[in-house]
Amino acid sequence: MIPAWLVFEITPTKLSHYALPCYGALAWLSAAAVSQPMGRIAQRLGAGLQAFVGLVLACGALYLGKLYGDVSDIPLIIVTALLLGAAGVLGCWTLLRGSALGALAISLPLGLVGHGVLVGGLAPHLEPLLLSQRTQAMLAQANLLPRQGVYPGPVAVAGYAEPSLVFALGTQTQLGDAKDAAAALAEDRPAVVEAREKPAFDALIKAAGLSPIRVGEVKGLDYSNGDDMTLTVYAPQPEPAS
């Protein structure tokens, strides 16, 4: 289980079903932990790891909320941190008292609710982490999505290759560089350009005599690699009036 899990963690794209082959081994280990006698070393080590993970997750929620949230997110941040921290600390305390099933009965519901609040409540408010969703929203507001039928697709994206954006814009989304973005605009297709590709992109559209419409910018963090990103959305230049 461990080598396979590490491979999935290292992979930039993480979808929930990728790790399904590991769940059988995880279930066997979990069943053994609650149904068989546990040695003192394993008991203390497991309790310590449980408290450590719970506190790390709680601190992570506080850190993310402080870094990317605002004042209105404070209740969600506190609730998330308390639930995840309690899942680790109370589970640790119960396990040290010798009850593996009791630790599971306490930490599992607290952990599930904590993750639910984190994913369903807090995460959607951390806007800098939602680059793909916000880029899709900007394209939709300007009627640039291919499925809206105003402009042909696919959308060309230069310098940002997150699969989440492909899911948001469509499987035909063109992930490439400044040259691809300039070519898309020449073909009356929308383009999204990351700041690192912008100098080359500006030179290309100037050489081609293009005057695309700058719709707006989306700034945030690419959480898969930790890089700050600035995505500029462009619409094709309007047709000359007849």
C-alpha cells in the first residue's frame, strides 16, 4: 500500500478514484488494528501519530485560512481546526487507554465531519486557490466558453496546465505556450495567458497585427507546485464594422 500511495501523492493530478487500488490493503490493516491485540509500542506509536496528524491538519486549516481567507471565514476556519484537532487528540487519548474501537468511534466521525467542513465549507472561500474555477467564471461572464456558442473552441491556455482547468473548460482545451495562444486568437478563439508567457505572447500578437480584447486577470496560487500565477483572459479582436 505505501509505495503505491506515495506514487499517487507525488503525482501532480490527484483524483479520488486514483487511490482505490490501495483501499483493500488499508481496510485489512484497519481491521487488524481494531480486532487483534495491540502491543504497547504499536499502541503508543499509533496514538502519537494520530495526535500528530490531527494537529497538523488543524494547523493547516488555520494557516490556509489566515493566508487565503478573510474575516468572514473565521467561523469556518475555527470549526474546521477544532474538529480535525479533536479527531487526533481525542483518538490518541482513547487509544492510550487501551480501546482501539473506542478511538475509532471517536476519531472517525470527527474526522469525517472536519473534512466535510474543510472541503465543502472552507475551501470554496479560499479564492486564491481556485484558479481554474475563477478562470472559467471569467470566461463564462464574457461569453467565451465554447459551449456558449459565441466563439469557437477550444480555448488555448499558455503557461498553466492544471487538469482542473481542462475539466472546467472542456476536454478539447489546448494546453500550450504563447505561440498557441496567439494562434488561437488569430483563429477567433479565446486564450488564457500566464504572466511568464506574456512577453513572448505580446511579441507574437504585435508581429501578427492582432489586437485582442483583454477581458481581465485572475491571480492566485497553483497549489500543485506552489507557484504564484496571474492568468490573463483574452477575447479575439472584434470584426471590423462593415
